[in-house]
Amino acid sequence: MREFYAAALPANLWNWVAVWRHNYLAWKKVAFASILGNLADPMIYLFGLGFGFGIMVGRVDGASYIAFLAAGMVATSAMTAATFETIYAAFSRMHVQRMWEAILCTQLTLGDIVLGELAWAATRAFFAGIAVMVVATVLGYAAWSSILYASPAIALTGLAFASLAMILAALAPSHDYFVFYQTLVLTPMVLLSGVIFPISKLPAVFCDVARFLPLAHSVDLIRPPMLGRPVSYVALHIGALCICTVLPFFLSVALLRRRLMS
């Protein structure tokens, strides 16, 4: 057991920064195109549904539909950016490029690598979420001050979904399996988490399911500041996202140790 902790868990509180910095330097060369890519999908939803469907819907929970949707798109963008960075870029560094095996020959442990990858995925999620939020603010659907309040929630959303996606990266034999996660997990989560329409309008059974979805907790942290309202049950939402960060982290480290070091 002692060998497991020494080989698999982070060696200290700062080794992961080396992994984060490596990924940042590689990403910096294509940063502008990357951020534009992160904006494309949420902007299609925002303008397509917001201006099109929003004309028929009118106001939702006391706000214009496009303002309501914009907050959901911020959380969704953070979720998508963190997930894709983990299941595609991090998985490629581990499985295709074999970069993790080379790093394990240094003083860094597997835990350091995983923590650095999660921190980088959360950074990507932060950039993606803030980019959508800035666009929404420029268009007048949120106050500039709301960016300050929502920023920690966006980063925590990225950590939670990166940690969950790392389990998939640890188990998947190849990239081909990731489409099932996108189709069977992420897409239904968007529909059930209050991103496009209020959870209260769903049947009771789906309302109960939504309480356990990390994206729903993220939306409940991000939407109120963007609409100029106080956040309810802050500790509950933060606690749920922290659980979705910490528990999958330890599980993914155990799975990756069996995959890479057995």
C-alpha cells in the first residue's frame, strides 16, 4: 500500500505545475484559434436558440430567454472544453505519444501528471467559459461584475468534468470509445441540467435526476450572478462539484496506475 501511494499520488504540492506549464506552452502557439473554436458551438446555440426560439418563448424566470440561455452556455462551454481536453488531448499524450511514460522516468509521479492534466483542462475550461461570458456581457445579457463572481465556479466546473473524463481516458482502449460518452452522457446532461430550459419545467422524476448532475450545480452557481441575483445553496453546489472532482481523481489514478505501471 505504501508503494502505491508513493508511485501513484502527487509527490508534493508543486510538481504538477511542470505538466501544466508544458501543456500551456504547447497550447499558446494556437491559443487564438483554440478560443475561437471554443466559442463556435455555444455561440450557435446562443444566437440560434436565443434569437429564434427566444421570440416564441419570451421571458423565462423573469429574464429574457437569451440571457437565461447565455448563462447555461457558459457552464456548458466549460464542461465541453475540460472534457475534450482530457479525453482527446490528455489521452493522446498518454496513449499515442507515450509522453506520460517519459515523464514517469523523472521525479514526477503519476499523481503529479494527472493533477497537472486536470489543472490544465480546468484552465482551458476557464478560458472557454470566460470567452462566452465576455461575449454575453458585451451584448448586454450580463453585468461585467458578474464575471468576477462566476469565475471560480467556471474553474471548478472545469476541474469536476476533467476529473470525470479522466476515468474514461483511463479505461478507453482508443479514441473511438469517446463518442459514446459524448452522446450518452454529455448531451442528455445538457438537456436535463437547466441549460436550455428551467429544470422546474421537467417531469418530477427528471427533476430528481437533475439534482445529482454536476452541470446542474454549475449552472446554479453561474446563472444567478449573470442575471443579477443571489446564489442559493452555495455550499451544496460547491460541495457537489468538489465531490465530482476529488473522488474521480483517486479512481482515475488507481485505474491509470494499473494501466501504465502494472
